[in-house]
Amino acid sequence: MNRSAVHLAALVTALLAGPALAAEAAPPSVAYASIDQLQQRMDAGTLDSRQLTRQLLERIQQVDRSGPTLRAVIETNPDALALAGALDAKRTKTRGPLYGIPVLLKDNIDTGDRMLTTAGSLALADAPAPRDAGLVERLRKAGALILGKTNLSEWANFRSNHASSGWSGRGGQTKNPYVLDRNPCGSSAGSGAAVAAGLTTVAIGSETDGSIICPAAMNGIVGIKPTLGLVSRAGIVPISHSQDTAGPMARNVADAAALLSVIAGSDPRDPATAEADRHATDYTKFLDPNGLKGKRIGVVRQLAGAEPNADRVLEQSIALMKAQGAIIVDPVVLPHLAELGKPEITVLLYDFKHDINAYLASRTGLKVKTLADLIAFNQAHAGEEMPWFGQELFEQAEKKGPLSDKAYTNALAQAKRLSGPQGIDAALKAQHLDALLAPSWGPAFMTDPVLGDHIVSGDPTVGGASQPAAVAGYPSITVPAGFAYGLPVGIVLFGAKWSEPTLISIAYGFEQHAKAWQPPQFLDTVGGKPVTTIH
């Protein structure tokens, strides 16, 4: 985008917002500022939440809807500036770290306001949700500013095995801001791309298996998939109550820890969070630059070896960890890893039918009431909803019976046992480990709407390490660790249930010495040229 186009886009945004917005002097760029940096500026009086929000809305206009057209943000909050002004008026010296900080939410997270919650589907676009999701209530209570909703893989990538990550009927195809013809991975594609591109300070994603870890890794940011039950799922469009969780996505570990501190805790609307208050804490207490020292970290070689660039970055990361005092146990065998896939998909299909029907019953003003209605809607609107891929996962789920079926209860018990007590727990115990380590994923693959993602089961070109922690419901965190041909590559750390403090300490210690993060250049292709002058 040339300079005149950038100026025009900013001017249009200002005029649409009204005279008061157009008259405000623009402070220095906030695109890649951390929460702490922003709070320091707001405490000093050189920035306020309304100015911060205005700058990010302008950047969304310039980068997401013009120029590179990332399509990371599916909708901005029409009340964002008014809300920011109200927060400024109430700001005091005593405030939490997220006060006045803009947050983008994945578009499967309910907000009881004028924004829609659609999971990317036109089927849910008739009316907004009736109330905030549990985690949104916590964000608002902490003074966070809900800036908008992010695009995602439609239905959190649980409609077809041939889907293109980051595509939805409502939002189109999200691009990777590092190299635009590459995929941002899913399903929290928009959250990952938006954080990477400086469209928001932090964002919330959700994961069933890989949907925080993969987009965070491929967009070069930090993503935390919390222990299942640490963060409420109430008011989130579901796939599976057995595996779903929301979590933070940020450009650094400190910001992710601050965001997790706010959204963690028990919620009577989600029975799985009954123990959360006993474990939720201020996770910023564990931001130790020497967090690697003395930690015993096991390398899961079964989750490596799929992609040479990821393996190279892994070896560099191991060397750094050793240099900072970590005790590396290499290799560590993760038992039963190859046995998780079959029971997992059985559980997800049963859960989805049960959980999506329950969620739809909570929504008013929608024409669709059941999974069967969603299938019929997609058939009736195939040109908009199914131009590239079908809905075979929907159809398979619809054929499943109740959660009392023996096929379901056996699969669930097997999946949890093999991934948790006999999997991750056994590996940790055998070597007295604090955490397990693997490549998060390989560098981002090309976006391919015809053939879909290049990360299907058994594809040797791109590896992924999300499954064990996802199935067990245990925490994992991905951190930027290096680059390959201008594309980010991350490492993932995972561990026992409720081990977020340990994982955050290790991740922060690694981050502070690796210093791997770099802003995206919005290249048109690998080795190509930037498509915009905005960075």
C-alpha cells in the first residue's frame, strides 16, 4: 500500500468515527507495544485507552481490510471508542494490568453486545448472543476493552477434513502476515494473525487439538492452551467438552501470563471449572528470566523428525536451554502416542453433536436449533458455505447416539487414560521431569482451498505436537524459537495438569535469552517483496 492510500484509509476511519476522533493528535505507534509498555505510557499521561483503541482500529483498516487484506478481524466492536472513553474516565492509579487494554476474541466466544458470535458461519448471523461468555465477563470486570472478533476456521475446523485453515463463510480466508500466500493455521487463525500483525495487544483463541498451538507457532507468537477446567467454556461455541478450552495469544510470554491471570477461575456455568479457583493465580509471578535453571526437560523425539526446519530450530533451542542451566533428558518416550487418534475422533464426534445442540438451545433469534438444522442450512447455502469443502464431520457426528453409548464411554476412558496417567504423567514420572519439549509445528504451509491443509494425519511434511496435551486436558505453551525462509518456527512445552506456573517460568526463561520474535514483513511470497509500507 502506498503512502497516499495509507493516509486515505486513516482519514476514512477518522471521519467515520466523528469529529472528536479526527481531531485527536496521534501518539507514537502502539502496534507492537507490550501491555507493560502501554500501561507505562497511560500512567504517564502520554496515551489513553481511547487513543490506543483508535490507533488499532486504524491499523485494522490499513492492514486487515486494505493493503495485505489479512482478513484476521471478522468484526470490530461498534462501541469500542465509547467504551474506551468510559474506561479512561474511571482510570485510577490502582488498576489491574489489563485495564484499558484492547483484546480481540475469536468469533466463537459470545459477547452480549452488538457484535455477532457466529463461529464463522452465516447460520449464526441472525442475532447476537444473549450474554457474555464467562471469560468475557472476567475481561470486562478487569477493565479490558473488547476490540472485536477474529476470523477462524469455520466451526473451529470441525466441519470437514479437507478444510482450509482460517477460512470461514462469513470471514473469507485469513492470511499469514509473515508471508501472505502461506496459511495462518487454525482454528484460531484470526487471533494468531491479528496479534502477529499488531492489530491488537492480545487475543483469545480456543483449542480442541492444536487450535491455539498451531496458529500461535505459525504466526510467530506465544500461545497458552490451559489445563481443561482452568478457564470457563460457558458461552463458547463448542466442539467437545472433553477437550475444549480457551487461552491467551500474545507476542510475548509476559502478556500471555497477564491475560491468563484474568480469564482463569471457576464459573458455575461450566462444571469443569469447579477446581479452577484453587489453582488460578497471578501467573506473572512466574516470569523468571532464570526460569530454565535446574529444570528437567524431556525431549519427545516421537514428535520431531517430521520437518527439517523445525528439527533445526529444536536443536538450537535445546542448546540454549542447556546453556541456561536446564537439564535436558533426550530422548524421552511418550507411551501410547500412536494410539490416541482413534479414540479421540470418536469422542469428538459424539461430543460435538451433544454440545452444539446444547449451545444452540442457549441462543435466541436463530433459525437453526440443532446440528441437523446446520447441515440443512449448509446444503441450502452451499454456494456461500461450501464452495471449497463439504461437511462430512457434521454428517458423521449427526449419526452418533447419546453420550451413554458404550462406544463413547469406552473411547473417552481410553483417550484420557492413554494420554494422561499412562502417557504424559508416566513420561514425567519416569525421568522426574518438569516438562516435555517438542517442535510446535513446521513453518507455515501454502494456503490451498482445493486440497485443504497440508497437516492431515500421516502427512510427513509438517509435524505437530498438540495432541497429547489436548487429549489429556493438560497445559501446553508455544514460544517463538526461530525462522525458516522468513517463516516463524516455535517450540512447545507441555506438562502435568495444573502445571501452568512451571511451563510459564520455563517459557519466559527461554524467551528472554532466545529473543526470537521479529515483526512480520507482509511478504507476497517466500523470498518476495512486502505488499505494504506499514510494518
